[in-house]
Amino acid sequence: MNTEYTAVIRQEGDWWIGWIQEIPGVNCQERTYGELKETLKITLREALAFNRQEALALAGADYREDRISIAA
């Protein structure tokens, strides 16, 4: 499983906002940069776990898992 993702982060007024470039829907807003990075990590872990559970549920009983790597 990929363990590195790209966080796109910017400050907007008093808030820091950010999202994970590779995973749609993983976006957060916090008062500090440090809090934002931690919240993005937590949200990313939850999204990946949810996506995995959903994929396995859709696969049914007879499936196989293969690792796929790509070069950037």
C-alpha cells in the first residue's frame, strides 16, 4: 500500500485548509498548520480503511489481491 501522499495546504485568513491530492474527499480545515497535518493523516487513514472495506464487500467471496506500483 502506498504510504506517501501529497497534501496540498494553504492558509486562508485565520484557517489552514488542505486536502490529499491523490484521494478525493480527504480535506480538512484547522486553526494551525500542525493541527491540519494531523487531521489530514487521521482522515486519510479513515478514508483508506473505508475504501478497502467497500472494495472487499463488493468483491464477494472469490477474489484475489495484487499489488500495483507506478512510477511518478
